[in-house]
Amino acid sequence: MKINGNAYEVAVKDVNGQNVEVDVNGKAYTVELEEAPKAEKPKPVIARPAAAATSAAPAARPSAAPAAGAAGSTKSPLPGTVLAVNVTVGQSVKAADVAIVLEAMKMENNINCGKDGVVKAVYVQKGDNVLEGADLLLVE
């Protein structure tokens, strides 16, 4: 990030209410926000006809269970950065399929689809930062 023309490397470590743990150029800081951040309403990805739905699931790794969501919505179990989105709108998926790879605290966490069905919407893309409880995708 640039502030007044000066470049800073900033990494958000943890968000706990109004307190945010950040690293700025390798030095840890606690920042107190005036008001707790409000999660933005996710924007769904517009569905396009799927040519041939192929599942390129990565090698088996431990996976984080998706948080219980309303009507097939898979939510982020922790704050982090989206490293990969392995599903597309219109793709048929199984509950155990890895839909999203999320980096949190220097660890990769596999986020499963959570239920069998068809992906109706993907709310994130590679590189997005998400908060705990943010909608990631919708499977019906």
C-alpha cells in the first residue's frame, strides 16, 4: 500500500471487533478502529453456460469444514486471503470437493463445498481478502 507516496508492506493478521492486528514492513501493530468493520454484501458471479464441467481437485490435504450457512451458502470459517477458487458457476460438486483455498496466518486452508449440488454463485476471486463469516459460494 502507498501512503503519501511511500510504499508499505501491510499484512492483516487478525480482526477482533474493533482491534486489528497488522504487520507493517515486518513490525507488528494493534490498530483500534473507531467503528467495527462492516462486511460488504457479496456480489454474485453471473452464470455462463458451462462447456464441460471438470473437477481439478488438488491433492488431498487437511480441510477446514465450511461454516453452517443458510440455504447452501458456504461461509469463511476465518479471515484470510483467497489463494484459489477451484469451482465455477454451473459446476456439479460433491460436499467434500475443495472449492476454495484460503490463506490464513501463513497456512493454506481448504474450504469444502459443504453439500452435493450445483454451484449457483461464487462470491470471491483469487486475491480477495475475506472476513470470518463472509459468503464464499452458493451450492444448491
